[in-house]
Amino acid sequence: MAILNRCSVLILCGGLLSFPSSADEGLWTFDNPPVKLIQEKYHFTLTKEWLDHVRLSSVRLNDGGSGSFISPHGLLLTNHHVARGQLQKSSTAEHDYIQNGFYAATPDQEIKSPDLEVDVLMSTEDVTARVEAATRNAQNPEQQFAERKKIIAAIERESLDKTGLRSDVIALYQGGEYWLYRYKKYTDIRIVFAPEQQTAFFGGDPDNFTYPRYDLDMALLRVYENGQPIHSANYLKWNPKGAPDGDLVFVSGNPGSTERLDTVSQIEYQRDTAFPNLLNILRHRIEALQKFSATSEEHARQAASQIFNLQNSVKAIDGEEKGLKDPHVMDTKRADEEKFKAAVTQNPQLKSEYGNGWDEIAEAERKAATRAKEVYYHGVDSSLANLAATIVEYVAEIKKPDGERLPGFHDAQLDSLRFQLFSPAPIYKQMETARMTGALLLDLSEAGAGDAFVRTVLDGRTPHDAAVATIEPTKLDDPALRKQLIEGGEAAVAASADPEIVLARKLDPIRREMIKWQEDNVQSVEQRAGEKLGKARFAVYGRSTYPDATFTLRLSYGTIKGYPMNGTIAPPKTTLYGLYDRAAGFNYQAPFNLAARWREAAHTLDLATPINFVTDNDIIGGNSGSPVIDKNGEIVGLIFDGNIESLVGDFIFDGETNRAVAVHTAAMTEALRKLYGAQKLIDEMLGN
Amino acid sequence: MAILNRCSVLILCGGLLSFPSSADEGLWTFDNPPVKLIQEKYHFTLTKEWLDHVRLSSVRLNDGGSGSFISPHGLLLTNHHVARGQLQKSSTAEHDYIQNGFYAATPDQEIKSPDLEVDVLMSTEDVTARVEAATRNAQNPEQQFAERKKIIAAIERESLDKTGLRSDVIALYQGGEYWLYRYKKYTDIRIVFAPEQQTAFFGGDPDNFTYPRYDLDMALLRVYENGQPIHSANYLKWNPKGAPDGDLVFVSGNPGSTERLDTVSQIEYQRDTAFPNLLNILRHRIEALQKFSATSEEHARQAASQIFNLQNSVKAIDGEEKGLKDPHVMDTKRADEEKFKAAVTQNPQLKSEYGNGWDEIAEAERKAATRAKEVYYHGVDSSLANLAATIVEYVAEIKKPDGERLPGFHDAQLDSLRFQLFSPAPIYKQMETARMTGALLLDLSEAGAGDAFVRTVLDGRTPHDAAVATIEPTKLDDPALRKQLIEGGEAAVAASADPEIVLARKLDPIRREMIKWQEDNVQSVEQRAGEKLGKARFAVYGRSTYPDATFTLRLSYGTIKGYPMNGTIAPPKTTLYGLYDRAAGFNYQAPFNLAARWREAAHTLDLATPINFVTDNDIIGGNSGSPVIDKNGEIVGLIFDGNIESLVGDFIFDGETNRAVAVHTAAMTEALRKLYGAQKLIDEMLGN
């Protein structure tokens, strides 16, 4: 497990330029795959048909992961840890699908997920020229920023009107290019199968982001439209044998974000400001939830998914931070930048047009650091408070012209936003209180009692009293009230006496001031300077490269292979034997315990069945749930993690040790058939 | 496998002082075990009876390892990799006991090993006062060195005459103390059981010095005296269940050498001079033997053990070198030394007596470096040449008064030396030629054509021609000729026209000059300064500590427990499941292939049987074959390796990650019984 898109857990997305690639590196867009490179190295030709089929068989899940269709009847494979949020939201004290797993033996038993959206990339279009034309005459970064927002909103709106498809304009190559991505969007997604958490996440937090592994981190969903499963030829054929070691394989998925082309000053900001503060926040959140969990079994059940996600983020960020503290990594980064800078400086025209990009970004980072405490410690860690804040913003934003709204409130995005806002997923008030109390305690100690945000939230009360006073009486846990407020608009929100809305109204100006300040002082400067460096990079290194990850569809290639590990070599794959070895080695103590059916029916299994394997494909958080595809376009595995050596992959790709970790199709087949009585699903996948 | 005493492979033994201990650190002498510490931490009292029984059940093997008696009939357990040399020497092209393993179902099938000596420590005696009295009035280091040699030889001789026991005087605590160790010596050792190399050393060089592991690195020998198995109550009771995780366990064995109390200048010499040169030599030797191996299957068989030992040394030294290049390790060493130095300097008396110890050693290291090329590149890597050199030295040395002889030629040592000299073990001339050619090529390129040694050996010929000219015509591969020369004394050696003896006579003065120069300029200074620092350490830190390892019997304590590893945690134990997992994960490719009986009879095994486990006992090369003993004095495991994190243990002990790796008694029992048909041995071990 583990490589959830970090952006879905905390706002951390950057997304700048790209590298001249080496090894099997690269998060390639489907518009610009390295056809020649793969042809030369692997003697395999990526055809348009192959690419189209893979693209249309791949999906993005709004919970932060990826997936793929594996039957003509909308059967969708992703990771358990991607589907985990939906399993949690569908569970109750009586039916704990996380702990016990779930299998819908018949269609009517499939569970509708409350707020999962699945997107299929239908088409892409280069709109760089339109964006540039609209921003060319701006007088300063702030004005350029506003113009860029405006034209992007217009393009998205226009596309939505014309096609009815979800339409997003994204910046690639650090703003060197802008692209319109159109998605077919599905919101009726049902849960078909999930193993026990213990089986999906065997080894727990210790084994997370490591290899060798023994996790059946899979879940099966089904995509419906108009009350019926969709029918489509765009699915990946199930290959229960997997691919041989050393074979060329592809990963098609949605890597969340990479910062491989950040400037050194940006990386230093991450290392010295962002990561330490994020780790501090995450660890406090985990502590608060663990305290809450200890109060009852039902509380533990409620908090489990959150703790899981937070621990995942801590391990990822901790690994990234350690990577950045490795002098070798920073030395490499500095040397790369010096080389690039020298190439720009040597050319008078490049120098005059782009040469000050680095200094401008460094200045923006310095400014950002001055208000870091406010950025990181104005959090309330409450779903209810976040819903309230969004409602207060919503009613104000939609009155503005589309192009002037805050991010997330453009016309083309409102459908998806409302789907989230009106989610019927349960909200547990006692957990909300525990979370908010913990967050306010941290805000108080870090931002200080004099901070405007802290003063407003606490209003003279203790963190606990402030949390209780807002959470206990609010009715915002009822989606009907949220709908009513959104439909009632500004008047309804202004008139509401609900304590969450009251608080959100008070905090709104503080948030807006912060957003504005960041846009004016950091984002607009970073964007403009980023575009300069993006263009400079094109000029120096050409265009045969890939953009940093942006949680959009990418293709990576590589082979199944082991790697040097801790004094020896890690095997290309693990088997069910290893699952039983690791469990026994820890005396079956959690998190190395086995689910009952795995203990009891071990003798029915072929223990030599491969369960996990590693490839040197370039992946990153967000690729969770991506299919591993062989040359024939068949699915041979399911990406669910990266190894510990891959964590610094956000900044630098080391083909020697960076590995993607996948669930093998053989183990999925063996387990579905022999342990879960799901032969019917196997038949569907195999087209029997 | 892996922790053969490095001293047995290359002369590298140092052996200085000791640490104020922390964690479960310490290589304790049986005279001074940490009774109070263990009582306080583990509530277990080491009694004299317990210690005596364990000491008398423990043995040292002259091949560089340790072992223990496990039955009243002289049955001795050690590692396969310790017994490997004897297995190799007893094998032929027709009977390859390395590849196929060996089991003597009846006593008459037991194979007598050609040159294995086993020593049991019978008594120890502090002789510091006698050594100090004899050296107190020396005028300079050289004279002190000579006087020390003289008194030590006298004490050893006197003890031998009185007791008939092998008698060695050893320096502990960097010369702070001198002890007389008396051993009961056995030289009729027979091979009873060995698994296939592939089973003992599963995972090969990659897995060597790592964990998790799955090796049945065991061999059973039987100790005879007067043609009969010995009978003794001094053996360890076989505990086929092993000890539970977290339980207190002891290791009794002979750690070869540690340099934990080397000065920083000595460690820097190791890092910058010794290790790079040793690695260079070892890698060249491996290359030469691998080339030789490629020429035929029989050559491969002949060279296998040597390659094995050399690769083991490379991995160990490489790990140590990497450890010393870790700034944290050297910073810790520097800080420790500064602290110690400050404590000495603050006290005027200590300062005047001992304060210049560090500078004297640093000066000796500087001098040593000036002739490093000669030290490291005067090697011929030929068993025949080494035998010849020893014979030439022998006849000259024994004419001198005992106290003035070169090390190894004192009266008390001659028995053991002759046992080695007259070994009937086969010597393969083609392999000798390959080794010598390789060594001379390296000498030529490193020491240069003008070097006296190189000039003498080559005498105008190419390395290959020089090797052939000495090795092909020599008769020294016949032990009878060696005996004849030794018995004929100086006259016989002077008259010999055997080309190996002729060459050895020519090289003798060059070797002697080098030895003398080292004694006068390095060893004598290091010894005198070492004694100063040893005494200073007693004065500053007291005596509740342990001496650096000296390949003499030590006791270490600790518990069975996992450790943080590569982003996750390593389990306290592994099981047979894991063996099959790792084999399958690498598609059964060497070195991860399984011996036939393991493939074919897998279904008869209880795969949950533990095979290896880790403890935080402090061990080092030479501890190979040591028993792991529980509180009841029963044997629960067999030390065979350290993890990769332990390699820097030569210089610094980190209780957090440093682990000893042992074979579990359960797997030895399961395999002997179910796979090797050796129920009879199990019955003997269990006293049935």
C-alpha cells in the first residue's frame, strides 16, 4: 500500500518542469510517449491503437488513485487502499468491511459508494497558444495570474458546454505548455470485492513503502451508468500468469506530483520548511486519533482509515525528507541547476529573457517562509468545518465571473464539487471533536494565542471547549442542510445560525487574505518564473522529455527486476510462501497476523504463487491502483507501492534502486478462486 | 555463513583495549563476566558452575571458528563454513562432500579431517605481574619488545612442561593485562555430518552477512582421542524448541579481533591504507581463482572453498570500510578519543605517564604507511611457497633461544605448527600456479619491477613463467619431504635443490628485514604506547569492562529480537517457508537454488519451523560456530553470521541494529530427521 496521491491528503502539489531522461525514467503523457526510445531499447513499437486502448481502459479516482477496467461489464480494479475510504464510509459498527472484507456474490449485493468519482481521459488538446495570447500583455505577475485564471476558466467552460465532459486545463512543463484534458466522469461506482484489511495491508505501517512485500492490496469496483453496469470494449485482458522477469511492462496511471525540476531554492523550502511542519502536523493528528481510538472499539473502527492515510503520509514525507538530507541528492540537484543555469547564461538572448527565473523563485520562497506558521497552523482538521468553509466560499464565489473565482469554483468544476459536498458518507462527531481539539492545540502552540485565526476560533475558550461548542450543536452532518444552504445562496448562509457556518463566516476573511497574499507574493511569481524556466529548458534541452506529474494520465515503462538491497539483492518477486514466513517470523503478532481464512485454508493454496513483484517503472503517489500492462496490452499486475528507496523519487529518479511494487495477477486469481469463493469474478475477468 | 575469523584468511589481527559498555555490548572473558549487570538487567545469576560447564563445552577450531560439544560422546557442532576447509580437503573429483553433503551413518564411515585442531580452554591465569617485572627496566621500545617476547616464551614453555597443555600468553586490554591460557588440544577430529553447500550457504555471496536468512550452516564433527570418541559430561543439552523471542541468551565462542579501542590514527590507517590494499589483493585473488575455475569442473571444485573464503573477506572488509567512511562513526570515535584524552590531560600524573601515547601511535602509523606497498605486495599466494617459507624459518628459529624466535616458533607452539606443516591435505599444483601468477602480476604492478622481492621472485621471467618454474618441479606437495626437511634441520634445508626451498631461501632475508623493521618501528611502539593507553583507560574508566577480541574464549549476552531494517523491521526469526519463498522469488537460480532433497521432500517438512534467528549479542568474526545458550545452559542455536549492519562492529557496537545471526535448533532437528535420515544423531543429541 502506500502510494496514495499525497495531494489528496494534504495540499502539497507543486508540479514544475522535467528532466532529460535516462534509465527507465519518465512519467510520459499519452500525447508524447517515448516511442523511439522504447523501440531502440526494447524493440517494441507503441502503436496508436495500443495507446488508445490502454488510455481508455485506465481511470483516475477522485480519492487520489488510479485503476483500470478489467471486464466488458465495467469491472474496475484498484487498490484496497484506494477504495479504503469508500469501504470505511459504507461500513457500520455491525458491518465492518475494512476488517472483514466484502464480496458481492450477486449484482444486487454490490454497495454503492457514497462519493467516489471515476474519470476516463477521452481527449487532450494543446491550448498553450490561447493561454499565452491572453496573458502576453500583462503588466506584472499579479495581472498575468488573473488573466491566466480567466482564460483557463473560459476554455474549460467552453469545452464543458460543447462536449458535456469534465474539462480541466492543466499546466505541463512548469507552464511551458497548457493542455485541455477532457474526461468522461462516472459517479455511480459500486463495491464488488475487497479482502480483509489485514490481507491487503499485511505488515502494516512498518512494511509500508518497503519490499519484499506480501500484500493483496486489491479491490474490485463496478462502474454504473443510468443504473446499469457500463459495457465497453475498453478493458484490459486479465493475464493470470503475469509477465516473466526482465520483460518490458508499462504502467498507466495518474502520478500525483513530482518536483524533479524544482529549483534548488524550492527544494530547500520543502526540506527546511514544508516537510518539518507537515510532519509535525501529521504526527499530532495521528496522536489525536490514536487517543480517540483507544476509547472504544467502535471509535477505533471509525478512525482507522484516517490513521492509515496519515501514517502513510508520514512515512512518505519522512522518506522524502531523509532523501533531501542526503548530501548526494542535493549535490546532484545543485550540479544540475548550475549546468542548466550556465547554458542559459551563455546565450545572451536566453539570459535576458529567462535568466532571472531562479532569483525570482528564490525570492518567492523567502517570502513564503515568512508566513509559514500561518500557512501550516491555521488548520482545524474537521470535516464539518471544512464543509462549512466550502459552503461559505461557494455562495460568494459563484456570484463572480467564472474567471475571477477561487480555484475549485469554476463552472466546469461545480458538478464534481457538489458531488463531494452532498456526500451521504457518515461524519462521526466525537471523532470530529477529537481531531479539532488536537489541531487547535497545535495551532495554539505553533501560531500562538495572538494569531488572528487562533483568536477567532478559540474566542477565549480552550481548544476542547471551542471544538465541542461548534461540533456538538451543528446540523451540518446532514447533507440535506448542506444542499439547502448551497441552494439558498448567500442569503441563506448569511442567515444561518449553525455554529459551523457562523465560525466559517468569521474565518472567511482570514482565509481569503492568506490566499490573496500567497497568490500575489508566491504563486504568481512562481508561475511566471516557472514558465520562463520551462521555456529556457525547452530551448536548452529540447522537447523530448516528460513533464512533472500533475495527477493526470501518464505512461511509464520498465522491466520486472530485483535490485541491490541492504547488503544483498531483493528478488524480482515474492510468493505466498513468504507471506507465511513473515507472519510466523513475527509470531503472527499484528501487523503480521493473518486473516482467518488465510490461516485455515493455507493447505489449499499453491504457495509458490507469486504475490508481489517489482519493476523499475517510474511511478509516484497517485499511481496506486495503476495496472501493470505487458506488451500485448494485458494486465499482469497492480501497482500499490514504491520501495523505501523510491521515496526521494519526488525529486530524483534512481533507476538502480527505485522500484514500483505491484500485486501479481497470479495471487489475485488464486485467492479469489480458492479463498474468497469468487470464481464468478474470475470467469468474468477471463471472459469464460 | 560469514563470520570466519578474518585473521585466519589474512594476517590482520590487531587487538587493543576496551569500552565502557552499554546495551548488550561486550566480549567478556570468563574470568570477568558482567555478573552484576546481567543480574540487574535480566535477573539471572551467572554461577561458577554454569560458567565452567559452558566453558568446558566450548571449543576453538584452528580453522578460524568456534564450536561446542553436544553429546557425551564427543559430538561437536560447528558451522558448515568452519568445517568447509576440511570437507574440501577430504573431497575428491569422485566424492564431492561440499556439493553433496556427507553423513556417516556408522562410526566407521566418519572421515578423519587432515589438519583440524580443536582446543578446549582448561584454565586461565593472570601473569601481568611477571611480564611487567621482566620488562620494567627496558631502555627503549625495542628492548622492551625483546624482553616481553622472552618472558612470554618462558611462561608458555614452563606451563607446557608442567601441564602438557597448549599454553598461550595473550595480551588483553591493549597490554594492560597479560594472561596465560591453557588448552586441552585435540587433533583427531572426524566428520560426521554436513548438508549440501547449497543448503548451508543458501543465497551465496549476496546473502552473506545479511538477514533475513535461510541457511542450515551446520556441520557435525566427532572428537577422538586414542582412537576412541571422547566421553565427557561437558556438553550442551540439545534444546530442539529453541528459546522464545525476547529471552536472555548467551554466546560462548572465540571472537577473532576487534579494534574498538584503536586510536583514531590507527583507525584512519585501516580506512586509508589497510582496507583499500586488502580489498585490492582479495579481489585480484578471486579473479585469478575464478579464471582457474572456468577451465574445468574439477578445477571449479578445487577452488570453491578458497573463493568462498575470499568473497567472505571482501564482503566483510568492504562493509567495515563503508562503516569507517560513515562520518557518524568517525565522529563518534573522535569524540570518544577527545573525551578520554581530556580526562588524561587533566590529571598531571596520568598526563606525564601516559599522555604521549596517542602521538606515539600516530607516528608509528605514519611510518607504517611509508612501507605499506612492501607489506601488502610481497605476497605469492601459494600454499607451497608458504610451506617452504615456514620450513626455512623453522630450521633457523628453533636453534635460537625460545624467547628470541619469530612469533609462531616458540616451543609451546611447535606441536600445533608441525601438525599443520605435515598435513596430508591435497595441494593442487595447477591452482597453485594460477594463484601465484595472479599474485605476482599484482605485486609487479603495485610494488614495481624494481622492488627487491619482486626482482628476486621473477628473476627476469614473467609472473606465469616464474610460477610454473617453482611449482611444477617442486616435491613439497608431499608431506614426507616436508617432514624430512624439518627433521634434517638447517643442513638439509641448505642442501635442498627443491625450487620452492631455493626460492624461500632467497626471500628469507627480505622477509626478515621487513619483520624486523616492523617490529622496531611499528609493533614495539604500538605495544608500548598501547600499554600506556590501556593503563590510562583503567585509571579513567575503571576495570568493569571487556578487552578487545583476541580469538580467545569470550561470553556475550543478549536477547532474541528483530531490528529496524531498510524502512521496516526484520523479524526475530525466519522459517522454512521463507527458504522456499526466496528460492521461488529468484526462480530457483543459483545461488538461490535448492538441493534436490529439499525440492523433493518439501511436503514432509513443517514449513513453520524456525530456521534462522537474530540476537543482539555482541559477536565478531571467529564466533562462527559458537553455540547460542539459554539460561539453563542448553543449546538453542548456532551462530553463523552477523547482519550487514554489524560489519562496522569491529570498531563500534550499535545495539540498535547490530545482530548476530544463528541457525535455530528446530530446523537442524527437522532437517536431520526428515531430510537426512539422521534420526540416530538426534537420538544421541537428545540422549534417547
